[in-house]
Amino acid sequence: MKVKMTVALLDAQRPPNEGRVEIRDTVAPGLVLRITSGGVMTWSLRTRTADGRQTRPKLGTYPALSLSDARKAATAMLGAVQKGRDPVQEKREARAARVRLVAAQASTVAARLAEWQAARLADPSEPWSAKYAAEIARACNQAIIPKLGALQLDQTTREQWTRLIAAWRRAVVQPKAKPVEGTRRPAGAPARDGAGAAAFLYRTVSAFLNFAEAHGWVPLPLLPRKGASVIAPPPAARARVLSEAELVAIWRAADREPPKLRAFVRLLILTGAREAEVAEISAGEVDLAAGRWTIPGARTKNGIGYTLPLSPLALAELRAVWPAEAPDPADRLLGRSAARGFQGFGRLKIRMDAATRVTGWRWHDIRRTARTGMTRLGVPRDHAEAAINHISGRTQLERTYDRHDYAPEVLAALATWQAHVAGLVGREPAGAWSG
């Protein structure tokens, strides 16, 4: 229907029972009002482009866009089309550009790294622990994203990835500068090279790119086979085991520290647990009456929880830091506040070095010392491994078919070790406590 449109005419229109109807205006050339069965009234301009193609750009809806404004919009749009523009094609191209932009943003190295981390955290069969996820995130944020994060993953090259890792290795495998004579070393970890950090970055990149290849994000492997030994060789495995005299020196040096820091050092020695596991110990994990500490799987490196015995020495350290009022189970016992655990590993280590004159050791060496000590005390190998929550010594087949959790053996093995430590530090005769 082609008529001279009026407001009264438009307001009198009713939706068709089905389909749609169109009213063409005789005042503004090409102006059309389409009415659907749903009652939607849409303005458009029907015309042809400069090259003869039919086009029909939308102008708006009635009554939001009035009749007079629709005529003005149609006249302006008609002039633009006659000058060579095609509003419909422009809109399609703009929409396609937005789609490409969204796809490009979702396919950057940074976006794919985030997607990979989320998938591995949610993996139902073997999810990352919170600690390991934090280490991965730190490597991504510090080393990868600043250099390659904005690039399209499928457009990155092997050279870019290997150069990234090699540059990171050159940056971190440098001992920290020694302090000027007469000054103190800045707060932080003791001086040591970062070969381990470079090797960890290589493993991180390798795991990410393998995941990317498996999911079709990249067409080909982007790291060379067996490239780790050339690009970022791991440091030699540490073999440092503290002597009994050194262990006693560290134990006694802890007397100079506040109760929470003293407890951290002594629980490391008595339990052989990892630094982070001791640092984050919470009230809900400890049963003072039973003399047991249960570390949940969410806080262990391998995701498997286990229970450790607490000798009288360990219980004494925990009672010294136990809150006066009944704590919440989630309250951390060794941090400055109940919200988080102990964090000053580097500063405490520097003070321990100065007090003991023991050199060339790290916190993790205490764990190795406990494991070695259990073997020397006659603890069977598989019991000693279970006591420090190691599963790497068992084959996959053994882990599949041998479902024994070694809980009694863990308690017995650590009871033997803790009794030995008690004898060393002179608090009670060796072997006097059986757990």
C-alpha cells in the first residue's frame, strides 16, 4: 500500500493476523513502514545503490521514531546512498569486524593461557593444587604475558617461544648481588641462581603448548623435542642433607625467634612436611588431644591428604601459638593474622644462617634430612616415602591396585623420627616416645 502517511493513519493500523504488511510513503521517496503480526512497526528505506544493487537499511521503529523524523532520516539516508554508500553492507562489515575482534581477543596467548589454567584447575581426574596453580599463574604473568600475551597464539612461532625462555633464563640464572660491606642483604630469599625457575618456565610453556595442540589452537608443536636440556636445563638435583649437629644448631637457633617462627622451624624438622604445608597450618587441621595433624589434599603437592603424628615437642610448639579463644577451623596458626599463614621465609632463613653458621642449605633440605634420617633409623623405604607423602616411588600399576593408604605406617615412621630428634636436642631420650 502506497499512501501519504499521517500520524492518524499510522495509529489506526492493526497488526495482520499473520505475516506482515508494508506501507510506502508518497512524501519521502523510498520510506517504508513494515508491520508484523507481533505488532512491531519498523521504518526502512528501500532504494538502490550507485551500482544498481537493491538495499534496504533500517531507520528505527514507530512510534519511538516519529513520522516526521523518519522522513528526515529517509531523506538523509537516500542522499548518502546516492553518493555511493551502502548502509546495509557497512553494517554487515562492522558486525563481521566485531566478530573477528572477539575471536581474535579470545585467541590471544593471554586468553588461551587463562583458558588452559581454568581447564586444568577444573580437571576432575587430576586437578592442580592451589599452590601449583599459583606458581603457574606467576610464571605466566611475569614471563609470558608481558612478551607474547597480546599475540594470536596460532601466529606465534617456535623461535618466539624458545627466545622467550632463553631470555628468561639469562635474566634469572644470575646470583643475587651480594650486599655492600657493612650493609644487610635486602629482605628476601638467600642468594642463589634461578636455574630452577627457568626450567619451570620451560615445563610450563611445554605443558601449555601441548594442551593447545591437543585442542587445535595451534597446528603444530611449537617447542622442539627434548629442547629443555638445551634451552633451560634444570639444575642438578640437590643432595644436601643436614648433619645431626647442624640440625640441632637450627633447632636451638629457633629459640631466638618469636613463638610462631620458632614453631615453623621446629615443625619442619619434626614432620618433614613442605614449607608451605607448615606455613599454612590451620586450627581445624590439628587435633591436640589425639596428637595428630591432618593435611588435606587441597594443600598438598600431589593432592593427597595425610595425617602426621605430633610428638610432645610438636604439641608444645603448637600450644605456644594456640589462640586464647577457641579459633575458627580455618584460622592460620603461624601467620601475622588468622587470615593467612607465615610468609617471611627469606628473612627468617637469613637470621637462621647468621645464628647457626650453617651454610649451603635451604628449607627444603630439612625435608630431605628427615627422609634420610628415617632410612638410617631402619624405617622401610615405602613407609618413609609415605611419611613425607611421596607417591612418585610407586609405579602407576602399584597405585592402581595397591589402595592401602599407609596411614599406620606414616604415624609409626614419623614417630620414630620425632623421637630421634627429641634425643638429639636433649629434651627426652631417643626412642622414649612411640606416637
